[in-house]
Amino acid sequence: MIPENLRAGDEISFTGVIYTARDAAHKRLVQLLDEGKPLPFDGAVYYAGPCPAPPGRVIGSIGPTTSGRMDAYAPRLIKSGVKIMIGKGNRSQAVINAIREHGGVYLTAVGGAGALLSLCVEKSEIVAFEDLGTEAVRRLTVRDMPLVVAIDSFGGNVYELR
């Protein structure tokens, strides 16, 4: 559930479960929907492909991927119930419209800080498309992940604020 008081520009600290998914996984997720099958998760999607975990760590560097690469798939996923997306960079008008119409939110993580973001991950497990390697869908349990509301459910957009 997305708090209704979130507005573009708000800084938040996210604790909970997120699922990683990049380009290849998004293509397969839409194929599942086309086949009438359910998505393999229900929750926030983080556009990231984590690096392998170094010794003693849960996960390796996990910086955000440029979100625009998922824009061809995102409106369909938003319509199917994905309400929270995390990545970096601006989104297409089609994605913004889908967020407004279906009540979603797009959050940004700081690019180039993947090693620091990995410190927020308490648990990681592959839940779908293991054959995709780093692009497999992973379920991450995170604590205090620093994020910024980039596009809110009303269409507010930090990339257009002046």
C-alpha cells in the first residue's frame, strides 16, 4: 500500500520487501501476463541486477538501473498491480499516466552508490528466472533504504520541478 501523502521530492527510508527485475525479466513478466499467468511476486520492483555477494555479505553492489529501459513494459505491469517502482532517471509519459491512473509511485535511488545500498539488504533469494543470472528476479528484504519520491500518484515529478 502506498501512503497517500507521498509527494514528489519527499525523501523516505524504505524498510520491507522489494523484488529486483531488469530488462530481460520484464520481458518475461509481460509474457507471463500475455499467457494469463500471475506474476511471480507481489510488491515493489527495484530495477537492479546485483553483483555477486563478497564473502560475509548478503549481496554485492546493487545500484539502480536506468528506469527508462523498462518503460515499454512498465504500464502493463502497473495495470496488473505493480504499484511501487524503484530505479533512476525520468520516465516516459505512458508510465507517468499509468502511475496516475492506477495509483502507483516511482522512487529513485542514488546512482553510483550501489555498494552503499547493498548494506541495506538483510536477505536475498531468487524467486524467478534463475537462468538470467544477475537479471533473475530476487526477493530482497531491506532496511532503511534511502529513496526519493520521483513521481507521485498525482503526477508530481521531480524531473519537472523548478
